[in-house]
Amino acid sequence: MIFFSCLILSCFRAMTRISRTFGDTMQKEAVPAVSADVIFASTSSRFPSYRIGSNNQIIDAKENPKVLSMKEVVARETALLLEQQQRLSVRDLASKFEKGLAAAAKLSEEAKLREAASLEKHVLLKKLRDALESLKGRVAGRNKDDVVEAIAMVEALAVQLTQREGELIQEKAEVKKLANFLKQASQDAKKLVDEERAFARAEIENARAAVQRVEEALQEHEKMSRATGKQDLEELMKEVQEARRIIMLHQPSKVMDMEHELRALRIQLAEKSKRSLLLQKELARSKVVEDNLSNLYELDGAETLGSYLRIKPCSDIAPELSKCSIQWYRVSSEGGKKELISGACKSVYAPEPFDVGRSLQAEIIYDGQLIKLTTTGAIDPAAGLGNYVEALVRKHDVEFNVVVTQMNGVDQPSESIHVLHVGKMRMKLRKGKTAIAKEYYSSAMQLCGVRGGGNAAAQALFWLAKKGFSVVLAFESDRDRNAAIMLARRFAFDCNIMLAGPDDRTSLET
């Protein structure tokens, strides 16, 4: 008898542990509104009649659970969903519905597992009751009473299991309803999202069409304004001419005075034309010799900052330039004042920023004869150089990579890279961490482009840092060279110092 009691207790504990495990899992994973508020009715206290078939399957399981109404729960869930729909955006609402649908699907899977476990419990209880019934007929006395008590315990356990099974069926039905509701709500939310998206696209298209109509109206108005303005101007000119004609018709004395003046001007013009013809003949005779000499050479190169000009022979009888004396000048556009460029005595000259807006003239002297070559116009500025320098002015210190080609008039064979610093207060030349020259802006400092040289003259400058120290620096490009000159002169001017080349200070002060 003790054996049977232990067997019954162990079965009861095992089923209780299983039902607790499944119950905890369902309470954690299920929707709180359904699991917390639904109340199921208990079944009758009698043991259900089961018939176990093949493979331990229950046949003709009669269930009659009494289910309470879920109107209050459904009403509360509906009110909560409506409140969330008003509070959240359409996209968030659709996301909430999708999450709820996934939770309902998971709950349905858990219910299936619970139903399978419940089926196994019924099979086990049925086998245990059959065993106890067969044992009841074999024992007597106190043992029989114990067997009867054990059968009563098994029947009570079966009743509890039936109640739990009814709760499972009811919960499964509610979960199915909730899943259908969430699925419908998710479809409605998606439909609402699509409608809002279509409405937004329609609004965007309407706005674009309105903007296009406004642009077309503005263009049409502008065309009409131009045509109207031109027509008004022509009409006004016609009215002015007509008014002048009427005034002249009503003032014949002034017309006669004007005719006498015109006659006198015609006589003076005829006399001056005769005199100009004589002067032109004399000028033609004097220019014959000069033209013969000037046709021997010509200036070759672009007349712009960043390039270089070269004196080029254009005749076989032209003397060699090495036997001639050459000097370059700046010619101002106003008054034609000529300024000598000190040191520019070579056949090649690269314009520097001081030459912009002025013409350049080269004088060639050979055997006492003077040949003048002048640029066709003023030197043009380099494109974009002004904006580049204005951007560099905002910096406190600007670095340029250079190569020292000459130092104190002596050529330097090394082509190692140096760094030239152009600052707001001083200039510095260094190689690595060693400073070769570091001087503040002063009246003794000179800076200009190289005056003479080969094709690289447009990329080199002359810097007299202090008395007894001068260098010729070659830059990576003509743009960097001209920017460095303009930047240094700008910073020096802020320090009340005019930074120029040799013998250029007098012309700057004047």
C-alpha cells in the first residue's frame, strides 16, 4: 500500500510540475490582457469517461467547459487600441500591430504544446486508474480502503486536469480571436499607410505643378516687360525727335546761326586736313628707317601674369642679341610714363604682379641704333589668382615648397626642397628644422620676380632678406610664385612697409 501511495504522489508531483512550468511559460509569453482577465468555469466533479485506443490515444473525450463572456475584455482591448491609434503615428501603429500578431502566433504555438502535454497527462491518469481498479478487486481490508482513497485522489486529479484543459480550450479560442483581430488591424494599418503615402505623393506632385506654373508665369511676365520697355523706348525716341523738329521749325534764327557755324567748321576742317596730309608724308619718310629696324625683332609669349616674354629675331639680317644691349621698361596706361625695371637686361622677362595693368617695352641698342618693342596691350592678371590670395590672407602663416637656385649671387647645385614661410609679421626660409633666414618686414627687405633667365623665370623670385643675404627661389608653379609675392606685399603693407624689387621704391612712392 505504501508503494501505491508513493506512486500516486510521484505522479501527482510530476503533473503539477509540468502544469506549473507550462503555466509560467504561458503567463510570461502570452498577451497580458487575455491571461490576466479571463476567468474559466470549473467542470463537474465526476471523473470523465475516457477510452484509450491504439497508440495511447484518447477516444470520445467528452468536454463541456462553461465559458464566461469576453465582452468586457474585448471592449477594453478595443478602447486601448483606439487610444494608441490616436496617439501614435500611422507607421508606429502598423509596427505595433505586427508585433502583436507575432506574439499571438507565438501564443498559439505554446497552446499547441500545452494541448499535447495535457493529452499525455490524460493517458497517464487513465492507465493509473485502470491499474488501481484492477488492484481494488485483489485486496481487502485496510489495503482496499487505501486503494479506494488512491482512486479518489486520481479522480480528483483528473477533474483538475479536465478543468485545466477547459481553460486551455477557452484560452486557445480567445487567442485565435485576438490573432484575427490583430491581423485585421495590421491590414487596416498598412492600408492607412498606403493611403497616406499616396496622398503625400499627390500633394508633392501638386506642389511641383504649382511651382512650374509660377516659373512659367514669371518668364512670360519678364518677356512681356522687356518687349513693353523696348517699345516704350522707341516711342519715346520718336517723340523726342518730333519735338526737336517742331522746335527747329519755330526757331529759324537759330537754324541760320547753326548753318553759319557749320560752314566755318567745314573751312577749318579742310585746312587742317591739308596740313595733316603734309605731316603724314613727313612721318612716313621718317618711319621708313625705323620700320626697317623694328621688323628685325618681335616679342614672343602670352602677355599675361604667369607667362614670360622673349625677344625673338624675325629676320636673317637681325644682329645677335648677345651683341646687343637690352633693357625692359614698364609703361603706365595713363600718360605713357616709362619706368625702368632694374636688372631686366636679358632677352627673357617674366611679368610680376607690379606689371599687371601696364604695358612692357624692351629697348634694343645695336651700333647706336635704338629698336623698341612694346606689348600689344597691358599685362592681364592670372585667372583665379586674386581669389586664391584672398583665401591665403586669412591664414596666419602660409608655407610654400621651394628650391634655392642662387644664394648671394652664387649658383647652388643642390636641388633639395626648402620651405618658405610667409607670415603676417615676417618671412622665414628653412630646410627641415634648420632656419636659413628669418627676418621681419623692413624697409631694407626686397622681393620681386626674377628679372631675366630661361623658361623657369615665371616660377622664380628674388628675395633680399637683409643686407648681405639674398636668394633666388624656384617654386613648384607660377601660381605659387605670384601668390607668394602678392601675399608678402600685402602683409608688409599692413606693417606700413612697401615691399618691392631693386630701384622700384621710388616709382612706388611717387
